[in-house]
Amino acid sequence: MASVALLSNPRSTGNRALLPRVREYCAAHPDIFHYEVENVDQIGEAIRTIAMVSPRIVVVNGGDGTVQAALTELYSGGHFGGSPPPVAVLPNGKTNLIALDLGAVGDPIKALQRVIELVESGRLEDHVIQRQLISLDRGGEARPVLGMFLGGAYLADVMLYCRNRIYPLGLPNGVSHFLAAILGLFALLFGLGGGRLPPKPEAMTVSLIRQGEFKGKFSLLIVTTLEKLLLSIRTNDTAGQGGQMKLLAVERGLGALFRMLGATWRGTLGQNQLNGVHFQQGDEIRIEGERSNVILDGEIFQAKHGMPIILTSTQPVPFLRLAA
């Protein structure tokens, strides 16, 4: 039996330089069961093997896409008899939204050391928190995919543009994200799109069950169960009723975008209605459009007319928060 099971994806960007240090650290700590995968398709077998050693905690060393695949297998695969151990996430990858929400920042090795300290001190349960997951159902026979952050509409287009056009330039992550955001705003301001710029927004319909629907072209669509939405936009605990999934949709146009940013800066987002800004909670959300992309923790899905993406929230599941 291992105290800690560590799942590493060597193909994650941060692991290209980090993995030798991770291997060295694990070699010096025999109570860590370290499993490396070649690609995300092997995560199912990895979780099955990890379940055999009955760890007290599962640590994921990879980007948000690796975390999403691990969560889907942990809570849909049945490998732990319905009671998987808490999950910790090392700050690795390009965006690290899940790791940041769980208080994992800085050097991944120090974060792993923090996990070991909590296990050895007997204070592990004091740092376990509950989070609900987003279950994304594409219809058909495929099982739902689980995650914690979904970006859609023009935001997804800019994220894909950053991934496909900016990341290959080899710039630091922060510079890449800033450059993609500036170019996206420029295209939005002048009504441009395509070519060397992100594409123009596509129309989509968003429905919150029991709360109605709204249609339009959106510059920003976020659905999340994280405390922070994006770029330190914090959710408001009093906004909306009847569900743990938080939805932020900003209609196309700089006016609505600046109203949202102003409310975020003042800390009032979700307290008052803003023209062109939808901030609500729901227990079931449907997204439908004409080839509209959404990204759930790094994985791309496409909403189409007649084939909506359906989001529901799961029961609370345990995670390890590393912050003091």
C-alpha cells in the first residue's frame, strides 16, 4: 500500500523540464507510487493500477487536460468502489486553473513535498475540501466527461487561436496569453476575424433549465465549479439559485465586456443585473449553436443545432487544498 499515488503525463509542457526532478524525488520517497503515461488514452489503465495500491491521496502531475481525464476515470470508472481518495493537483501545464483554485502555486516539487508533509503529519483530512464537477454529455453512447472549467463562444476561439498560432512561437505562457487576449480584443473592436486573427464569434443558444434561455453572439462564455472563473474573476456566492455550476456569458461588444470587467474590478459581479452580461447558477445547462466550440479543461467539444452539449453538476467530491 502506498500513501501517495502520483500520476504524471510526460507530454505536459511543464514536465519536459520537470520530470527528471520528479523521478528523483520519488526515488527518494518509496511511499510514493509513481505512474507515468505516454498519452491521455492510457490514464484509464493508470487509474486501474493505482487503485490496486489503495493510496490515501492521488496526485496529478500534468495540465488541466490530464486532470480532466483523471477525474473522468476516477469517478466514472468504478475502480475505487465508488469512493476514490482525495485528489491533489501540482501546478503544471500552461493554464493551471484547477491547481490555482486548490492553492497549488510555484514549484511543483514543493507542492509535492507539501502533500507528503500533510500525509505524514496526520492532518490530511483538515485540508480536504469538497468541489462539484461539471459533467459534459455529448449524447450517444459515450460516457460523460468530467471537469471543472468550460470556456466557450469567442473565448474558446481565442483559446484555440492561442494554442494553435501563439504557443508554437515559443513565447512564455504569460506572454502568449496576453498576446492572444490583445489580438482577440483588437479583432472584436474592429469587427475583424480570420486569417492572422481569431475567427469572428458564432451565434449560440444557452439554456438554464427552469430559468429560461438566451441567444446571441458572445465574446465570453464560462461555466465552472471553481471559485475563480478566469483571470482572477471571483464568483459571487450569493448570485443565482439552485445549482453549483456558475455561468458567465458576455454578449458580443466592448460595452458589455467593459461593464463586466468594471463589475469584476469593483467586486460586484453577480450582485446587480448588467446589460449584455448574464451571471447565473444552474443545475443543468444546455449549449447549442452552429459549430460552436467549447473547451472543458483543455479538451475541445463542438455544439451543433440539434446536438446540444448538456452540462450537469455532480455530487461533491474530495480534493486536497495545499494552501495553509
